[in-house]
Amino acid sequence: MTDLKSKRVIVTGGAGFMGRVVVDILRRRGCTRVFIPRSRDFDLTREADCARLYREAFAGESPDVVIHLAAQVGGIGANRANPGRYFFANMAMALHLIEQFRAQGLIERGAKFVQIGTICAYPKFTPVPFREEELWNGYPEETNAPYGVAKKAAWQMLDAYRLQYGMKSAYVLPVNLYGPWDHFDLQNSHVVPALIRKCIEAQDRGDRFIECWGTGSASREFLYVDDCAEGIVRAAEVMDVPTPINLGAQFEITIRDLVNLIVRLVGFTGEVRWDAGKPDGQPRRCLDTARARDLLGWRATTSLEDGLRRTIDWYRAHRGQIPD
């Protein structure tokens, strides 16, 4: 097991939605040397910037652990609008960070690379609950395939580098995330923050209805960000090989039932209208998390209703400070 207390840790995306919680957990573990690269200083889609990150993060001392959280991703609408950008950005970041990890001699120093995958890597019609063995048994759902394939390629790169160079790494696949500090813009955010904002703003305006994409028949599993962050840190502590590990709450809810739950928790009293001309996305998502329990000693502890209440309360308290 890796004791993170004495380690130098780089967390890409460490100022973001999930990264904030990961960094907080690292510090609670006693890890005092955490470096968070900012996009204004390091463009991680450029190999030269990735090499410079490893050289400069700790003033010439090598990092012991790299947790790669940075990503470019959005909901169905954003995925449809940006398939090329999402493939390039996510593939380039992983490609250059992993290769420069090797080129800068971090493998020989015993360092570890933790890659965050995505549930979008699973085939469109994966049997439910999703088991890690099914990752290659079909093509992903079309609207998020570029993002999912890029993330899955990073996993294969880590495994190839393990085989050829002896690189230590970990690979986890979180299900749909939600919680405080998420993106709440209506065009690019995921379903939970978009619905929370839509319901609260409709309530404030006194609207008679809200409109939602699709039919509401698709099902999803949602994992509270704090639970996911704990799973990621556990992987950094106990894993040395990139065995894919699902991180999920091990339940599913239809989008229609999710909308009704958020409507109730927000207190919106208007009608919900469905635009069946818009896509539903992948038909079902629900994970088998037995591997996370067995290898990480991890399970989610936050119920969906509790997590939604916390997220709604946070958004109401901070929405005036959130840029559109």
C-alpha cells in the first residue's frame, strides 16, 4: 500500500468539480505536497507542457503520484456538438502525460499514474449491471463514443506501458457524477446540475412547465462526488496495475423518476414536458461494483436523495457566484 502522507502528488484538474474533493481527501490523509496545474500555465494537450509539468511541479523533485482528473466533457448536447474536440483533448492529455511520465524517468523512480476513465467507454447495449469484463464487447453509445474511446485508449496505453516498461498505475471508471461545484450551465452540463438549475430558475420565474430532453425512459446511476473521490484516492493507495475498476452507487433510476425527484426536492409545482425528438442517450447504466469492494475496500455511502439535497442547497447558496 502507498502511504500518500510523504508523497509528492500532481492532481490534474485538481481545481475542478471532483478535483477539489480529491485534493481535500489527500490533505486529510496528511499529504502536504500537492501540485495542481492550471490551464493558464500548462496546456496538457501539448507534449512540451506535460514534460515541463513533471520538471517544474516540485522545483526539480519528481512527483511520486500523478492523478489525472483533467478532462473535456459535457452532457448529450455538448457531446454531439464537440465530438472531435472531446476525442482530441482527452486522448492528447492522456497520451502526453503517460509518455512523458516514462520519458522523464518516473517509472524507474517507482512513481504511480492514476487514470480516471469513464462509464461512456462501455458498449451501448452492455448487460446490466455493467461488469468490467464487458468493456470490449461492443461499440459505445454514439453520442459519447469519441470521449469514451479516448478514455479507454488511455487504459490500454497504461497496460502496454506496464507490460513493456513496468509502469505502476491504476484505472477507475466512475459512473455519472453529481454534487457541489459541478458545471450548472444549461448547454454543457450533465443531467443532474442541468435539471437542478432548470427547476430552480423555473420556480423563481413562476413558469408553468419545464421541458426535458428525450422520453425519460433511459436509466442512469448517479454517484455523489465525495464518494467517487474517496474511491480514486483508495486506488492511488492500493493499486499498482491498471485493472479497470467501476466506481458506482450500484442502483439505477429512470430519467423520468430523477426529474420527478428533483422537482419535488426543489419544490417546483409546474408541469414537466418531454421532447421525444431529442435523444435519450445510452438506454441503461448501472454498475457492478464488486471489484471496487474487493480490490479497494470501497463502497458508496451517500444516498441519491441526500446527495441531491446537498447539491441543491449548494447551488442555491452559490449560484450568484457561478459564471454562465
